Amino acid sequence: MTDYIISGTAYNNQVRFFAATTKNLVEEARSAHNLSPVACAALGRLMTAGAMMGAMCKNDSDVLTLQIQCNGPIKGLTVTANAKAEVKGYVLEPNVVLPPNKLGKLDVGGALDLGVLSVIKDIGLKEPYVGQIQLVSGEIAEDLTYYFATSEQIPTSVALGVLMNKNNTVRQAGGFIIQLMPFAEENTISALEKSIEKFSSITTHLDNEETPEDIISGLFDNTVITFYEKKPTSFTCGCSKEHFAKGLINLGKKELMEMIDAGESIEVNCQFCNSHYQYSVEELESLLREAFR
């Protein structure tokens, strides 16, 4: 199954939803960063949420960043997504290893512990919108549910999951975001709460070969569902040697000259996709001539 996100409404437009399968993009991130299972679960959940929240953006130029700063051994995570549901991300400590939690599952909450979740939306205004909350559980889905309720005043249910194989590859990954519209009626709210309460886990449904459409249809079994869009989602960085060359120039003439005087090539590493770019002394000299002639 390729990675994609569906969106739509249910209960006569009283509820809107986004649901995703993200196994391939999470596996690509795991491979790029050589993530431990718990680090992969944490980053995969946040990337899945980021992809769906990116798909919520209204303008193609909008960019969303989810950032977690925490006291746990993983130390922090950053994910960036755009309106095309292209997503990238990294963790500060990719090799964290923890015993399973009391439910026998990967202990993402223990890896994060206490911390802060920031949601940064660059939507073309003079200053980006920044919403921030204290982590309520470190399990990420619960934290984002709390974020939507407190920072955006939207009653929301978020489910996120990453299931790993024994060889540390990604078996399943996905999630959903379900939101109540302001005019939602009490019987709609009650029916939705009951459906979500009975829901097992996103990875269980995906592992049973259910699609996002199947999962949503099961949650909204007794109502008409309207599917609006099916959008591909992918791990996409977009970095390049030319991009980092601009960064080297922005360091200034003095810094560039010091690198050249050292007489050795330099290597620049992209945090998001772990790509490495080499610049020889001759290339640095060329950048210096072009930028400061």
C-alpha cells in the first residue's frame, strides 16, 4: 500500500476527518537516521501527525513545524510538513533504547517524559503562528489532542501508531485526526465518543489490511460519509548542495576565508534526511568569489 491521506466529513458535515497510512515514509526516516525502535515510533507518530496537519493547510505555500523539547532521553524531535503532505523530521537522540512500557509496547512516553510541544504555522503572515503546550503524556497523540482543544479550541481526537517488525523495520504506521465542527449536535458527539472508545489501535486495523477508508467507515458506521480528497504523502527533504552553499555564503566572508585558509574540504550534514555534502577548497573559493566580488 502506498502512503496517502484521505479527508472528508461525516454526520451531515458536523465532523471532519483526516486519516493516513504512512508505513513507507516512516521506514524511510528510520533508515535515513538509523533509528532505534522507540525513536522510530516517536518520530513516526509525529511525522504522521505532521503530514495530516500539513494536508489541512489552505495554501500551497504554507509550512507547518511540530517541535518537541523534552527531558527524556530522546531530548527532542522536529518535524516539518507542507500543504502537499510532504514531511521530514529528525530526533536529537536517534539511538535511544528503553524497556517496554507496562502495556508491553514501545515506551514513547518514557522516551519523551516532561516537555513542551510547539506548533509553528508559517502561512505567509508577517510572523508565524506559534501554539505551545506542556506535554500531557508524551505519547504524542494525546498531546496533540490537548493542543487542538486548548490552543485552537477545536474538540479533536487524534490516533497515531507505529508498529515495528522484529528486524527493526516498520511494519505499519498511520493515524487519524477527527474534529467536531462548532455546530455539532449532542447526539453526534455522543455517537462519536462511543465509536472512538471502542476503537482498538490504528496499527491493529492497518495490520488487518484495512485502508484509511476502511478505518473511517468503521468509525462512522451509522452515518453518511463524504470523502473529499486522497492525497499522497511522502518523506521529502528537498535539501541540495546548492541549498547548503547559500548557507555557507550567509556565514559571511570572514568565515568562508577561514575555511579556505584551513586548506581542507568541509562536510555539511542535513539534519532532516542525514544527507552529506562535501565542499572542496576550490569550491569554497568559487563561492567566495561569486558572493563577495
